[in-house]
Amino acid sequence: MPENTFHLISLGCAKNTVDSDSMAQLLIQDGFNATDDPAQAGVLIVNTCGFIGPARDESIAVLNELAAQKQDGQLLIAAGCLTQRYSQMVAEQVPGVDGILGTRRWMDIVQVVRELRQGPHPEPLYHLPDEAVAVGTDEGDTLRANVFGASAYLKIADGCRRPCAFCAIPLIKGAAVSRPAGTILDEARLLRDNGVRELILIAQDTTDYGHDLGMKDGLAVLLERLTDAVPDMDWVRVMYAYPGYVTERLIEVMATRPQILPYLDIPLQHAHPETLRRMRRPANLDWVHRTLAKMRASIPGLAIRTTFIVGYPGETEEEFQTLMDFVEEIRFDRVGAFQFSFEPGTASEPLGDPVPAEVKEARYQRLMALQQNISLQINQSYVGKTLDVLIEGYDNGISVGRSYRDAPEIDGMVFIEGQAEIGDMVPVKITGAMAYDLTGVLAR
């Protein structure tokens, strides 16, 4: 196989996908070509996820599958969250891995390939410096966005300074580092010029943007500058807001800037104060009620997504029932749920994992059944209304797209009778509702 070809597999979240695409851009700029066939690639790369146990298992399995098929002359490089925290484990469990890159050294990918090509390397080549990328240096001209169709994830920061007891992200990514606003705006313009119609702002915590730069209300300020810089961008979507940091100014900006979608992803994790305290999460439920009510009053049609963890150590049936009552009362548009996964090295480690697996599973199923019914009722309220839909596909007489209520990959879809062009934004009259998806016809 040609040495200047690569096959890259990206695992985990959208933030990882952005880093994967950035690595691919660096390789392409250096003369490499991407291939979907690992057998035809000179360089095999897996950008791993190490967030929870099942994700680690998947990453190791994918690496070992590639290692087992590796041919003479091929290089296998492991990058990402798993290698940042468990580099030695990767080296031990994946015979044949040649290079190991940390989360903040993905920009070394070309250098690593060149070093590995220089001669025999009985041990893996590590690029795992402890220091974070310095604020203001950024990563040269590499675009920090993942483009799919007419949408793009745009990373505004990396790392996290929140104290959540269950989360290993600060151990993996380090403290939060915001990207310079000028770089973000330049990338937004470039994406706009290349046909992107939806920008999705992501970070471990978007509401912490600019804190390390000395900014106050940094996310609101960035959104103002962004919508001024690309006033013709159709949609701007905000993900991963932190409870307690949705400010009055942020609400005002979302309410008054038409490009910013009336959609917010705000992971709450639980609704019982004692559970939240054990999680080291904000436990002021009054703030949640007040802020969500204020947002709904200020932003018509607001769609709210959240995430919960069930089976956290010490979660009683009473605490879980409080969560169920909260979900029924608030009526979120979208809910994601996870069963607690024990993570060594986190602040929750001393609590162990005492909730039996069968109890976690039963609570998860009860929560999702409740939300499914709520989601269906909310979806049914849209029947007869017309929504703008961003078209992403077409097959067998049916076009598929997303409304403002639907973030890519995690929310619902709109299925439309007839053909619409991929990348178009079209008005759709909603004719039917399912638990998570809508059906409709072209309104034009």
C-alpha cells in the first residue's frame, strides 16, 4: 500500500470528531490521501474514547482489530482520550501499536508519522506532554471543525475545570482552554463560504468560554461577535451549557439574535439535591426552575435537551423518584440517560459502585419510558405547523432532515414525502408525530 495514505477511525463524541478531522486535514496538507479501506492505508489511526468503561473497551477492540490485520510497512497510531489517560494500558493490550498521541497533541500527527518512518521502533513512540496548548497559540491554520453536509461542529474550547465527581474529562483533557475568538470567527467565515448553513458550538462546557481569557459572559460575547461576523449563517446551535452559568445576557442574546436557534443542551445529571451534592454538581433546583421558566418566556418555541445519570452511588428509590417527578414536571423536549459507570481516579471512586446493575437497568428503562411518552406528546403538538428543515438525505421517495429542535446524531429527524435537495433549508408542514421523529410534506 502507498505510504502516503491513511485510514482514520473516530470514536466517541463530536468533540473527538473535530480533532479527528483536524488530524486528517494536517495529513492531507502534507500530501497524504485518505482511504476508507484499511488494507490500502499506509497509516492506520484510531482517535479513541476513554470516557467510560464501555467506550474504553470499544477503543481497545477497534485497535486490536486493526493490529491483527496490520501488514508490513503499515503504522498503527492510537490517539485521543484513552491514550491520554491510559497510554501504558494501550501499549500493553494492543501489540503492534506504533504511536500514541494525547488529546492535546493530535497536531503532532504528521511529525509522529515522519519519526516512525525513520527506522525501527521496538517501543511505541509517545507524544503525551502534560502541558496544555497555550492560549493564543492555537493550531496554525488547521480548521477546528467537523463538517458533515451543510452542518459543522465548531470547537470553541477544550478541557474542563468543573468538579463533577463522576467525570474523568479533567483528568484526560486538563483544565479548560478557550480558543481565541478571532480564530473562531475566521473559521466560521470559512465554513460559511464553503456552504455550511448550521454551526454547532461545542466544548466540554460552552458556558465557561472565555473564563481563562478574563472575559465575563464569554459565551454571550462570542455569540454576538459570531452572528455579526456571519449574519447570513442560517443556524447557530449551542451545546453543553452548565447549570448555573446560563446568564441573563446569554438568554437575551439567544432571544434577540435570530440565527441562534431556540435550542439549548444543558446536562443536569440529576434532580435530587443530595444526589447532586454527591456528584459535586450544582444542587440548586430553584435556579433550574427559575432559569428554564425565564428562558421559555423569553425564547418562544425553546427546545431543551438534557442528560441524566441513573444508578449513581447512593441513589435511593426516593431520589430516583424525585428525578422522575422532575422530568414529568419540566417536560424536556429531549432527554439522554446513562447508567452510572465506575471510573477509577475520579472523585466518586471512594463511593464505589453499590447500585446493582439490574437496578440501574430498571431505572434507566423507567426513565426513558416516561420521556418517550412526554416526547410523543410534545411532537404531536407540532402536527399542522410548518417548520424549516435542513435536508440531509433522500431515499425511496422520502427526504430526511432536521428541524431546529434536532441536533445531529442525538435528536430526532423529520421524514418528508418527496424529494428535496441535500443541503437545502425547506419549509415542511408537519403531518404526523412519533416518539422521537416527525413526518411531513413540503410546504412550498
